[in-house]
Amino acid sequence: MTSNPTPAHFAKAGPRIREFIVTPIAVVDPPLLNAAGLHAPYALRTILELITDDGISGISEIPGNRSTDEALEAAGKLLVGRDVFQLSEIRQVLTQNFGKETAAERGLTPWDQRKLVHIFSAVEVACLDIIGKVVGRPVVDLLGGRMRDRVPFAAYLFYKYKGAGGPLAFGTDPAATGWAAARQAEALTPAGIVAQAEAMCREFGFQSIKLKGGVFEPQQEVDAMFALREAFGPDVPLRIDPNAIWTLETALNYGKQLEPILEYLEDPVRGQENMATVRKALKTPLATNMCTTSFEDIPNSIALGSEDIILSDHHFWGGLRSSMTLAGICETFGRGLSMHSNSHLGISLAAMVHLGAALPQLTYALDTHYPWQSDEVITAGRFRFEEGSVAVPEGPGLGVELDREALAALHRNYLACGLTKRDDEIEMQKVQPGWRFQAVRW
Ligand SMILES: [Mg+2]
């Protein structure tokens, strides 16, 4: 005896969105350096909570930006009353309202400045959280099912000034030990980077290491990479990401030097054509989260051969299901797939882990800034890493719940700090007056 669904089953619409709550928050962030400047004492994030007509809550997290928040509020007005299962229809409604976004709107910064992809991502992840709760399955099972129970991440090293961010600007805790002490320590030299890597790997068990480059003259950063190789040996994969700030000549020269020690070289140069030229000249695989960052970029990427690995990011590719689509494209065209990250909390991490667990192929440890943050907005507190990996959260949906007290406190931080968008150039000018971001520097 079977009980296949009947038309009557389908006639019963899924839960509908009753409330659409957008909360901007500011989380403490250390003074990390990158090609675009310096991280502010707070990183902005936006938390979306959807509540259905039958009282189910679904949550998501995206990078914070006042104009994205305003667009998200506008999206909410279109989506209240809609069935959370109708994800394609929801996407169509949003596209019809906001129009199409071009890849060029991404901007030149290391992070993506498009609005619509963030809105898709916020709404889709929160809906999937609700759908998971309705059907009693984790989000990973809605993405095709679990290919692994634990998802590996890489140590993400930064050149940094002294301090841990927050209310005292670059405030520090003199009693801090272990990773907490390393997290607030200055790291500007190869020895400083090695010390940071050792503390981070000791605390989190990471087994791959990435250095955010593009900060100093290339030889200094290459020296840091060789110092890491010396300290960690040949079995720990190493990566460097100069965020497309090197010239072609610099990338070819230093890329050759780094060839024997790199797992991959991330965005050495700007643009798909330049990436393709470097890729032809080096044995090292090239990865990107800057030259191939949307579906619109794929045809040219394939025609030119601009990278070996695409660093996806569900916040920038329009959600988790879009990221699974990207995985299929990568498989078709022989691209590897891994994951990019910006400063984030546990709701984003949970989504990244569900996605990472669902990807059919996962050859590279994913990026995460998570060790650099100390705040949290979920009831279970900070996620734990074991041997560099995070276990897929238990329970239906994302498997994490909003800590409403923490959310309110972090929202107060947002109101008090006065930041409305990420601007690492302005922050850098507070330390080095007159400093300007350059799309290509060395
Ligand atoms: Mg990158």
C-alpha cells in the first residue's frame, strides 16, 4: 500500500512568510590589513529572520551595508504572504522588482558590492531553514544530501596591527593567552605571520594555511610564505591571496618563485585575461573570488581559461542552491570549487558547513574568518573546530537558533559605531593619512 501525494496534498500551500525582520549588527573585528586597506573596529553583518504564519522562524546572515539593508526591507514588502517553498517564484518576484544586476556592479574591492545576490542569499537561506524545520531535515539534505559529516577549513592569516577591535578601537586584553593573545598581537613580518599561524593552528587544528597578501611589497609576502613552509613543512598546503593587486610581471616573477610551495595562488592579477596569461605560465593552480564571480562571468572564464578553482560564496552567488548549480558547472568544465569568506558569525558558518557537506567534490579546505571574530548571535555560542573541521550542525534546518539578547546587543553596537558600510580605505587613512586604494599596486 503506497500513499503517493494527491492533488489535495499539493493544494495545501506551505507556510507563508508573516514577518520579515532585518537587523543590522556590528561585531568586533581586529585591525586586519588587506589590499583595500584596514578592517574597522567593527564588521557589519545583517541578520534576517522570517517568521511564518504558523510561527516557524528561519534565519540567515549576510555582509552588512545600509543600502543592501534598505533593499532587503523593500524585498520584504514583496515577500510577506508568500509560501517559503516557492523559492523560484520568490526569486522571480525579486528579479522583476530589482532588475538584473551586472557582474561589473561587483566593484574593484576584494568583497562583492552587488545588492541583489545578497538579497537572494538572505531570503533563500532563511526559507531553507524554515523548510528544513517543516520537513524535519537539515539544510544539507535539501541540497542533495550529505557527502561528508565534517567540513574542513583553512587557517586564514592576516597582516595586522596590534589590537582586537571593538569599543576601545584597537583594544586589547593584557591577560589574554593562547589564540586570544595571538589574535590581538601585531603581525607585520614573516616571523609575526608564522607565530600567528602556529597559534591559530594550535587552537583550531587547521591543516591548510592561507595568507591574505596584497598588503606589502611582494618580496616581503613571498618571504612570509617561505617562512611558513619552513615552519610547517611540505605536508601543509599553503596559499596566498594578493587580491589582484599585482601587475602581470610581478605575478609571473613571484609566482615562479612560489611555484614549489603553493597549493594554489589566489587572484594574483586583475581580470580574466591577465589571470589566463599567468595561468598559462605557471604550474601552480590559480584560484579566484575576483575575476569569475557570477554566472555571467562563466562563458568568458571557460573561453580564456582564467582559473583552476572558483572560490564560491553563497552570499555572493545568490544562495545555497545557486552554489550547488555552480558546483555542477565547475565539474562540467574541470574547475575545482572551494569557498571564499568575509568576517562572519555562526549563522553564515552554519550555512557554509551545510553547503560544504553537500558539495559532491570538496578538494580544498574552505576559507573562514571565523577565528578572528569573538561575538556570536546564536544560542549555542561559538562553533567549535576539531582538527580544522566543523561538524554539520544537528537538528532540522540550519541547526542554529537566534540568540535574541545577543542580537539586540550587537544591534546596539551597530547604532553606536556609526558605520553604514565597509570602507577599509577610510579606516586605513586613520593610520596612514592620505593612503589610497589602488586596483593594481605592485
Ligand atoms: Mg580572495
